[in-house]
Amino acid sequence: MPKQVDHRERREAIARALWRVVEQHGVAHLTMREVAQEAGISLGQLQHYFTSREAMLSFAMDFAAEQTSLRVDQGLQELGDQPHPRDVLRVMLTEMLPLHADARATSRMSAAYVLEALHDSTVHARAREGITQGRALVEQLVRQAMADGYIQPDRDPVTETNLLLALTGFTTLIELDVIEPQDVLTAVDEYLDRLFTTSVPPRPAPAATEQST
Amino acid sequence: MPKQVDHRERREAIARALWRVVEQHGVAHLTMREVAQEAGISLGQLQHYFTSREAMLSFAMDFAAEQTSLRVDQGLQELGDQPHPRDVLRVMLTEMLPLHADARATSRMSAAYVLEALHDSTVHARAREGITQGRALVEQLVRQAMADGYIQPDRDPVTETNLLLALTGFTTLIELDVIEPQDVLTAVDEYLDRLFTTSVPPRPAPAATEQST
């Protein structure tokens, strides 16, 4: 196995160890020593892969975002060749929520990172960039769905995008057992059903020329 | 001044100092020593008011929730005698979001507490209780608004309540400067306008007998 791949794998294993520490004990007392212990390596070995707590957290967060993307991609593949934009948004939204073990690990990592961002400008910039990219992707989907007639044309794509992103607020309500996962899915489905209720039926196969520019 | 009041005032001053520490440095390294320093008292004096970090955090969180309630009450008073339920929900929702300095302090305290709750069952129980009570209040408002004809009768009050609460997800998007405060207010207003669009005009003054039981 090439050294580069091995290096990457070790970093990912450390990131997963960090997630476990965050999931079990929070980010409050997170130290490189604690992560090294959880990963079953020495502090010196850990420092070979990450020179600082910040670099380690940063990688663990990027890796969490990457793993969430992979789960979304997998969910999208299961939708088949020409998925309905409603179903695409549903996969994106539900994989952001802590509705199963993998999503819970990445969601908690993300929440910890956001809190870290509030008093660390480097983390803030990285977190902002990541979420802004995700937001742009959702806005693109919303605009395309509008152009294709799936969403009423009088809706404002910016506002619709912002409201969809705000629904990640279910995270706290799930984590604190205020709302059952099933009720969250019911609410998400109801919300998407309403967004995709058009007064005219959607065109079956939108022509390329009719798509938004 | 009675000793009881003085004791309460000292605890509130300490809680505000704790908020400042959380706002500036996060909950990550929060220690009683650090809070004592911020409050300008000795660690021994702090320990006279709070016997543990957990007790101190707990009080600071309750006090944050209380201050948020006070801001909501003040906002409701400004609405006059018979406020429209849409405006009541708008005040409740926007005062939860970090849209001004006071709300930011309590919102960050709340976010830190939620993260703490993920690995502390006592904090989890308290946080869950607080949010569950808030949720019940919103559901009561939604049910009353439905009974009074302000919200379409085919809506499910549980789902509508859950969706309203999920909109607190704007918090992260505001904190990370992903969405401008003005765009958040636009989205919240659009959401509430849609919720309160009834096919029949609302009855001007609902009779007591017609209200939900």
C-alpha cells in the first residue's frame, strides 16, 4: 500500500477516534492526548499526523462533512436515474440530521465545530465556507426545480433555500429527545410536500432550453 | 436590601460573567476559576454561590432561558391587547435567534448547554424539560389559532409546532454569517404568512365557546 494512502487512512482513523471522544464526552475537554488514547496510539504518533489540536479538529470536521456527502451520494444513487427534486432534497436534509448512528457522529462533530467557530476566526471561516457551499448547492436545486415547474414560480428561491436549511434545527430537538425521529420525518415530508405543490402539474421532461441560466 | 435578594443578584452577576466567558472563549475550557476572574471575585467567593461547575452552568442556563422569556414578554406587551397569533409566534421565534446582543448571549449559552447535554444526563434532562415546555406553549398557540380560524383546519398542529421549532436552526446560519439577519427575518415572515393564510377569513372576535378544549 502506498505511503500516501496509509497516511490518509491513519488520519481518518484518528478523526473517527476524535468523533467518538466528542460523542461521548463532548468537545469541552478534548485534548490531543485524549484522542491519541482513544485511537490507541501515543501522543507523539498523533503529533506526527496532526501538529495541533486545531489541525486535528479541522481535519475531523472536513472528514465528517465528506462522510455526510458520501451518505447523501449513496442515498441519491438509490433514487435512480431521474430523481424527483423533492426526493433529492429529502435525502440531503435527512442525512444532515442525527437520525442514525453515522449521522449522529457527524452531526455532533458539526455542532461542536460550530461552537468552536464562535470564538476562533479560523474555524469560523472554514465552517462558514463549508455551509455556504452546501447552501449554494441547495439553492441551485431549488432554482432548477422552479425552472422545471416543480415549485410554484412565485416562490423566492433565496427564501425557500434559507427555510430548507433552517430545518436542520431539528438536530437539537432530536438530540434532546423533544421530538421523536418519526415525527421529524413526518414534518420534513409535510414541508417538502407543500413546497412541491404546484398549481400546474410539472412538465414530465423539461427541455434544456427552458432551464434556468 | 434583604440578604435573599442580594444572594440572587450575586448569582445573576456570576451567570452574566459566565455568559461572557462562553461568548468569548466557548464552553470548551470553562472553569469556575475563569468565571470567578471574569466576575471579579475569588474562587472561594464563587464557590459560596455555586458548589460545582454543573450547578453554575445550570443556573446560568436557567437564567438565560428566563431572560429570553422576559424579552418575549416585553415584545408581546408591545403588540397590545389582542395580538394576532402570527405576531405572537414571530416575537417568540425571533427572540430565540441571535439577532441582537442580548439574544446572542443567551443563544450561545443555550447552544453550549445543548452540547453539554449530549454527554451529561442531568443537563440533558434539564435542557429537555425546558425545550419541551417551550414546545408545549407553541403547540397551545397553534391549536388556539386553528380553533380561532387563523390557520387552515386541515393542518396538523403537532407537525406545525415541530416545524416552527425547527426554524431555530437559523441560529447556526446567523452565527456563521451564512445568512444575513435581514434575510432570516424575510424567511421567518414568509413562513408565518403562509402558515396564517386561511382560505376563509378569520373570525374577528372568537367566542369563548368556540375555542379548543
